[in-house]
Amino acid sequence: MAVPKQIFKWGILGSGGICNDFSLALRSVPQSSTVAVATSNSIERAQVFADRHGIPQAYNNYDALLENKEVDIVYIGTLNSSHRDLVIKSLKAGKHVLCEKPLGVNAREVQEMIDCARTEKRFLMEAMWTRFFPSMVDVRQRLRDGAIGEVTQVDADFGVNIPRSVKRLWSAECGGGGLLDLGVYPLYFASMCYSLDKVTPPTAVHANGKLAETGVDVWTSLNLDYSQKSKESKEETDFRHALVNCTMAVRTPESWVVSGTKGNIRVHNGHISDKHTMTVWGSKREMKPEVVDRHFRTELPQLSAPPTPLSYVYPGSEGLCFEAQAVQKALEAGQLECEEMSLDESLVLAKVMDEARRQMGVKFPQDA
């Protein structure tokens, strides 16, 4: 007789656009069920969200949801500035946690959350959803296989024209700004390309940017040095680096390129990562490529007969299902982290963003 598979019961903290999209995406995830949603103080908003998504329980405060013994995993899709407190509360309540990026507004917060997760022996992951797209999984495997040789340069951007009406992104109190909301995507892509076997921090961070009158960064440019030095001579043995750009002032192409000694891989629609092209150069380094591989494209799942007409707020959000599947797979295997997005990497990149903000003069209240 077949053993019934475990059904993972999710609780949603928050009721904004990304929570809407995550709840919709969960419908295509086997062995999952959303059993509760909570807002910070509005039972009306919580109930509207619950009715829309067919969720049985709605709460007007987060603590009430965390007391619900049915909930196995909590998804946190609230303001950046609230992540630290909600993650720690959830972990101490015995819940596993998937928290939207950035995990914390600074490295100190991230370290506190990691320490709590490991003390409570609960799963924790930063929700870098595009890491889990089949296309990005394929990119990672090709890099591991040496398909383009040794990685030597990464170029990645993400820009969106963010209106002032999206107040949280223009607010230092909310942990806003281009770097923490948009820059995380190309930054984490660069880190992935240089951290195939172990988490590799850049050896130097050079940041430049423009601040709004509110104190947050409107645009940020990062030059990250990943070059390694010989232990014997103390001289650099390679010249690996990454160029990362983000902006809240204009839409950018989002064409991410990782270049190696034998070729390159171009990821189209970067933060969605739905397809990529690989070019391998000829042995004589001709300008004309020897092989161009355009075969890989992620097919996003479709919703299955929702009870009411629902739609995604953000492009590509169907792909949120892949990170949810990864969380459940890790928990089924008894793991408290995902190898593809480890807590150590989240901490390293939080430190990179801290240093970038320091150089630009971006300060949050949480930095005090």
C-alpha cells in the first residue's frame, strides 16, 4: 500500500501584490495547501484576500496565524523593514520560513535570523525565486560542466521606472531603494556564477550611485572584484569581476551575460530568467561563434481552474512555484536550508550591500 505523501500547509503573512502572486503560484505546487493568511491590523483586508484565494482562515494580526498549529511553513511578503522581526517570531513559533528578498535590510539582521533558525532547528530561506527557474538551473549546470570555460566576467542590470506613489521603495524607514529591491536580482546572479561549488564573496566592492532626497538610492552601479591571489606569490592569478547596475528611474534591457574563456551565456529577461542563449567561440577565437544554442526556455505553469477570475500582479510570477517546490523538497529530505540559495550566501550578499550603501551614504534606521 502506497504511503500518502505529506501535504505542506502554508500560511501567508501579508496581503500585497507579491503575496497575491505567491498564493496563486502555490496552486500549481503538488503537496501544498494554503490554510491561513494574516495582515498586520485589518481583518477586512485579510478576509478579502482569503475569500479571493479560497483560504479557510484569516487573521488581523500575525501572532494569531503563528499560533495556528496547522501551519507548517510561513511565507513572508511584507515590507523589507519588517522581515527581521517576523522571521524571528515565526521561527520561535516553530514554523519553517520562506521570506521575501532582501532577507534583512542589513547583515546584522540577516545574521540574527540565521542564528535563530539554527537554534530553533527550523528551515529558513531568502526567496530569490529566479534561482529555481528551470532555465537558471540549466545555466548553473552548464557553468559547472565548463560549457563556456572559466567564468571571468558577469554583466547584469535591472531597472524599472518606479513612480513616487510606490512609497515603500522611496522610504529609508521601509528599507527602500533600488539596490535592495531591484539590485538584488543581478547581484545574486553574479554571486551564483562565481559560487558554483562554495559561496565566494567578492574581494573588493566599488559602489557608485545617486540618492533621492529621501536618502535611498535611485540608481546604483557595483564593480565587484572576484579575482583570486596565489598563496605563494600573493599576486592575482585571474581577473574575474562583475558589473551590476540597478535603477528606479528607467526600464533597462535586463540582458544578463556571463562570459568565460570559451564562450558566454546570455540570460534574457534577467529577473524572470525564462530563457537563455549560449554561445561557444571557435578554437581560433574568430568573431563568428562556432556554436549558438538557443534551445532552453522555461515553460511557466498555468493556473488550474481558479474559483474566481484571478491574475498575477507581476510578470513571470507563475514561476514562484519553483521556489515553493524547492522548499518542500528540502523539508521532505530533512534539510533546513536549500543548497541553491544557502543562508551563508544570503549573509555574504547582505554584507556586500551594506558596504555598497556605506560608500554611497545610504543609511537606514536599522543601521543604528
